[in-house]
Amino acid sequence: MKAILYKTYGPPEVLQPAEIDPPVLKDHDLLVQVRATSVNYGDLIARRFGQVSPREFNMPAALWFLARLSFGWSRPRQPVLGSQFAGEVAAVGPSVTRYKVGDAVYGYTGAAMRAYAEYLAVSETSEIARKPANLSFEEAAIVPYGAITAYNLLKNADLQPGRKILIVGASGSIGSAAVQLAKMHGLEVTGVCSTPRRAYVQSLGADHVIDYTREEVRQSGQTYDIVLDVLGRLPLADYEELLNPNGVFLAASFKLPHLLKAFTSRSAKQGHALKIVMAPEKTNDLDAIRALVEAGQFKSVLDKTFPLAEAAAAHRYAESDARAGGIALTV
Ligand SMILES: NC(=O)c1ccc[n+]([C@@H]2O[C@H](COP(=O)([O-])OP(=O)(O)OC[C@H]3O[C@@H](n4cnc5c(N)ncnc54)[C@H](OP(=O)(O)O)[C@@H]3O)[C@@H](O)[C@H]2O)c1
């Protein structure tokens, strides 16, 4: 089958079309004919992991070390990127009960990747669900990662209508989903992003946008009931100043100081809490996300589509200032 491989870490050009053997199905696996996949943060980091320093990695150095070992120290162990997919079930293992050949599905393979290929084997109990009927394969393939992660992060806050939320990293996969989910619950949303993506964040429904390249977040003097920091770039010194009494700070990425703050914030005077939240690897949330998409409450914003064979060009585009929204690869 056709796939895109990378055999060394490096720039987009390391992604090369190749022929590889199709996957072998286990008893509970579905063989998905991939119709579309995507480019997101995980693909970009995994492609150049050899050049990603512990400082650049948005997690403590010990986790960088473990991730580097797991991805491959000097070259990638697993040469096929792609963590999101939408496609059709082409075959099922003998023990599969939930899906049949022909079903349209979408899903997320996480760090296991493997979706930059014509076929993908995934367990029927993994993060997979029937595709939203009102989305194309390309639109469906850019939804799962950001939506699942934002959905699980926001479960850790009280989403009452009228409460104020600050989303730092509102133009990325997780943040753009968080903006939509927070608006759906009636929150007043302030999104933080850079200049080229201000209009995009506004188009998602954000009430206010702060451009982090032009002003520091705390300069606005505003305070919030919930702060969600996607990349962990907000200075930790600002955290108590930004929160209302009993406010909660959700850290999707963290370094050692966040861990210490999470520990000490439990005894903070005004009841502020810093929570480090990891979305569970295995969830059934894609069914819930499909319901929101089909009800028109959650939209897939597709910026640009490339053929799979042009994965390198798609990665180059994803790393440019021009991007605003999801980037899909048509297989
Ligand atoms: N907790 C979990 O369960 C979980 C799960 C998966 C991933 N993660 C973590 O989530 C992060 C990736 O998130 P993503 O996929 O949404 O990334 P993404 O699509 O690359 O988006 C990154 C966002 O951060 C913004 N940003 C960049 N530099 C910034 C700065 N200095 N100050 C403020 N905002 C800044 C970007 O804005 P512009 O593009 O406009 O510059 C963009 O909105 C990684 O650190 C990953 O480890 C956490």
C-alpha cells in the first residue's frame, strides 16, 4: 500500500512517498481504508524529534527523555506519522462486534500514529467512532485530537454560563476546540494567539482576543474564573493575579514549576487551584463529539487540504504563519 515514511528526523522533506506492506489484523481490529488524515502538533514534533531540545518540549526533561527513547533516539522507530483519520471500514477481525465493512468512521491513534497510509489497523475499542454524517472525510479527520483533549480538559472546571475563561493557545488544535466548547456552555471567552490568527479565533466565537506578540496577558487587568494554558507558556508568576477567587488554572502542558505550583496551590488563600490535566488515552468521547457536530454546535474548520503524496508541503504550510485552522491530507 502507499504510505508516507520518514526514516530520519528533520525538515518536511524527510517525508517521502513509499510502498509498504498493509497492516495485519488482530481479532478485535478493524482495517480502515484511510480517506483523510491530518497534520497537527504531534506530527510536527515527532518529525523533528531529534532536534527538539528538552527546553522546547512542553513537558519536564525526564518525560522528554522517555519520549525520545520511545520515538527512537537517533531515528524514528515508527516511520509512519498521522494520529487522526477518517475513512471506511474495509475488513473486520473475527471478534469485532461494533462495526461492519462499509461503515464510515473517524478516530485518533495518539502517539502510535500510522495514519499517513492507505490502510490502518485499529482496535474497535480504541478512540474510534462513526464519522459525523455532515462532515466530509477531510473535515472529520481534523476533529478528534483537539476536540477530545479540550473536552477532557474542560471537564475539570465548572462551566456555568456567564463565567469568564482565558484560553492561552486559542488558535491551535486544542485551544480552537476549547473556544467552541466554552462558548457552547455560555462562557465569556478570551482567546490568546498571535497576530495572523486573531480573525480565526474571533470566527470561532471568542468574545475577546489578546495577541501575545503585542501585549502581555496580564496587562489587560482582567481576571478569569478559568484559565486554560495549552502550551504552558503563561508566566507562572501571573497565575494568581489572573484568577478570580476560587478560580481554576488548567495546565495542558507543564514543567517542573507547574508541578510544584499544583502541589502548593491546594493550600492557597483564595482557593485558587492549578490543575495539571492529562486527557485519558482511551475514551468514548468521539460519539459525544459527533452528536455536537451533527447538531451544529461544534464545527470543523478546515484551512487547507493536500494530497497525501504532498505531505511534505502540508507540513511546511503547517509551520508557516499562513495557517489558520485544520490541515487535512486526502488519501
Ligand atoms: N494535557 C493533555 O492531555 C494533552 C494532550 C495532548 C497534547 N497536549 C499538549 O498540548 C500542546 C499542543 O497543543 P496543540 O496541539 O493545540 O498545539 P498547536 O496546535 O500547535 O497550538 C499551539 C497554540 O499555542 C499558541 N502559542 C504559541 N506560542 C505561544 C506563546 N508564547 N504564548 C501564548 N500562546 C502561544 C499558538 O498560537 P499561534 O499559532 O497563533 O502563534 C497556538 O494557539 C503540547 O504541549 C502537548 O504536549 C496535552
